[in-house]
Amino acid sequence: MADRKASLSFDQQTLEFPVLNATLGPDVIDIKSLGNAGVFAFDPGFYSTASCTSKITFIDGDKGVLLYRGYPIDQLAYHSDYMEVCYLLLNGELPDAQEKNAFIKEINQAHELPPKMLHLFKGFDQDAHPMSILIALVGALSAFDSKNPKDPAGRYQMAIELIAKIPTIAAMCYRHTQGLAFIPPRADLSYAENFLHMMFAEEADSPAPDPILARAMDRIFTLHADHEQNASTSTVRMAGSTGANPIACIAAGIAALWGPAHGGANEAALNMLHQIGSEDKVESYLERAKDPKDPFLLMGFGHRVYKNYDPRAKIMRETCHEVLDLVGAKEDPIFKLALHLEKIALEDSYFVEKKLYPNVDFYSGITQSALGIPSTMFTVIFALARTVGWASNWIEMISDPQQRLSRPRQLYTGEKERAVKPIAERA
Ligand code: ACO
């Protein structure tokens, strides 16, 4: 088959660009050479721009498809677990039983933080947002890192260390803000059980958390493990393209995740439910969300890529209802309000026509709240789960021979060159 070309005509010239084939999803026009003709492409928000090639995750937002390394998210959520998904994202294949056990063993051996890091928590007020502490602590972890990112084995080890240590840091962020003593990690528990144990246990040897709640937590981790070139992953890749320390790059990704348009949506969604307050106010808030002059949006609704139901939201909704049943919270006013809002918004023509469905974070926020987790921890838990996605993307980026420093161009609309007047002559 002849190589396909795309042509672009302007100012009496026609330029040709190679068309690159995707395995799934849109092909891509390679416009690297466009700048040679003295013009740049303009795409604020990256609506139509691919910033890299990747083999990790595929999303078809119109069809509501999400694949990790080719496997549909629902099959992974129902037939696999977070440790298998971590192995899959990092290695490209699901582990067999022996590989899974060896992987879990490696993770379990690396949960402990360098002892000096424990002192750092003391520098934060108890009412500091746990995301601020997380960003600082993950950044600080880079100071203790001695892996060589130029060596593929060193890169992999860095990913293992991060996946293992981030639940410990996250749980400590929580306990610090609650004024509670830290609970050390336990290697005899599963990844999700260990996290819940470090968060909620009264004593180091308290009984293991309820397996159903641990499974719900594992599912939250699995559904958030990766999501192709979203804002935080692109931030990690961009910071990584400078050759910066990979753990520091992950800290940059965590900062990008914090915003309410991205990972901060789960916290914002729960705050919004409290702001709405009661079912009789839902209609008036829906009217506000539809009013273009009103900045109020329904948090936890809509998505840049999914213009169909987010496949993760479907699974998270199920888990959310399971957990609400299990903890007997279905009658809790805030959860009743959430379910009422979901029903009304799914029927409202504005939301239907604009394809604004509840996203995964609408349900993950409610689920976590029912698990007794405060809303300020929701984005921390998202960051914990996404660490494997960031690490996998960083490894892919740094191993790619086509990788270059990420340095976007701009459309300059400021002043033309002008002379500096001496201060006495300025009006
Ligand atoms: N409530 C009300 N109206 C909305 C909402 C919402 N949540 N989301 C989008 N719209 C409207 C916009 O006002 C816009 O209307 P217009 O066509 O009249 O201008 C239209 O729908 C399209 O919205 P855009 O903002 O152009 O879509 P974009 O893809 O840029 O935004 C985003 C996606 C940022 C997620 C947006 O839907 C939003 O802010 N949602 C609420 C925050 C949220 O839940 N974020 C989590 C995303 S998921 C994640 O990161 C894990």
C-alpha cells in the first residue's frame, strides 16, 4: 500500500505531510516539518494534537471504550485486580501466577519510607490539604532516589518503588491531617487492604479490613490506573522530556491532577453535593449549570474524551451501590441526593444533548465517602492509583528513540518590537 500523504495549501504553496497509521483510533498527520514553511499549528487544549506515540492505553470516547494494553477495562475490573493491572501497564502483558506473586513480593518489600522522610510531615500544619503534603513528599522522595534512569532495570525499579511507597505516603498524609499516629505498612496484606489498614487501623496489629471494602478500593485503583495522554500524564511526559528526575516528574503530575477539571473533580463533586444540600434544590442548581453566564458546573459530569458513558463510570456506579448497601448508607441524605441528581441529569435534555454523563469521579467520590474517607483525600487516592500509569508513560517516553524535549510554539499576539524610552520620557 502506497504511503498516504496529507496536503495543506495556503499562500500559493502546497505542503505534503505523511499520514501515520494507528492500530486503533484516528490516524495522525505528522506535521513536524510544518514549521519549516514558517507557520505553526494552533491547537490550545490539544483537541486534535497527538503529542506522542503510545502502546499503553486506548480510549474511544464516542464508543465508551477504554483498553489497557488492549484489554477492556470491564474485563480487567471483573477478572483481574490492581496488582495485575500494574504489572500489565508496566510490562505490556498480564502476569501468570508466578509472575504475579513475584511482583507482589517486590512491591511488599518496598512499602517502607526512608526514615528521614517521616520527619518532613512535622513541617505541615494539621489543616494543610493532603494534596499539598503529597506533592511535597513525593518531590522529597526524589532526594532519596539512587536508581539510574538511563538503565532500563533502574527505570523499572523506580516504578516499583513508587507504586509501593505512594500508599504509605498517602495514608500518612491522611493520618497527619487527622492528628493520628502513623501505622506502618504490612506485607501480609493485599495492596488495597494494606492501604486501608494504614489509613484506618487503630493499632499496627489490628485485624485486616473487610475484604468487600478492600475489593471496592482495589476497583477504584484499577479504574484510575491509566487514561492515556490526559493533563497529568502529559505533564509527567513533558517534565520527563527535559531529563528531570522521574520521581520529581511524578510530583509534577500530581500537581496537574489536583485541579477540579481533572482529578480534583471527585472532591469538587462531593463539595457540590453539600452545596446543593437537599433534593428540592436540585432543579435550581441544574438551571444554574445550564446557564452559560453562571460559572457553576455540575462537578463529576462531562469529560473531554468521553462523549458517551465513561465505561469506568458504569463499573464504579455498581461498586458504589454495593458499598452503599454494605455500609447501610443508601438512606444517608447526601447519597440520596447524589442518586437523585444523577437520575435528573441523565434525563435532562441539556445534559443528554451535550452528552454530559456522570464520569467515574462522580461515583468514586460517593464510594470513598461511604468508606469513611474525607473528600480532601479523594484526589490523593486518585494520584496513588494513577502512579503506575504515570510511571509506565514516563518509561515509554524515555525509552522512545523519537523522544525530544517537549517545547510547544505559540501564536504571538503581543506588541511588535519597540524601543525602550528613558523613564523621564514615558507618559
Ligand atoms: N456542567 C454543565 N455544563 C457543562 C459541564 C458540566 N459539568 N461540562 C461541560 N459543560 C458544557 C460546557 O459549558 C459547554 O457548553 P457550550 O457548548 O454551551 O459552550 C459544553 O458542555 C462542552 O463543554 P467543554 O467545557 O467545551 O468540554 P471540555 O471537553 O473542554 O470539558 C470537562 C470537559 C473539563 C471535564 C468539563 O466537562 C467539566 O468541567 N466537567 C466538570 C468537572 C469534572 O467533572 N472533571 C472531571 C473530568 S474526568 C477526570 O479528569 C478524571
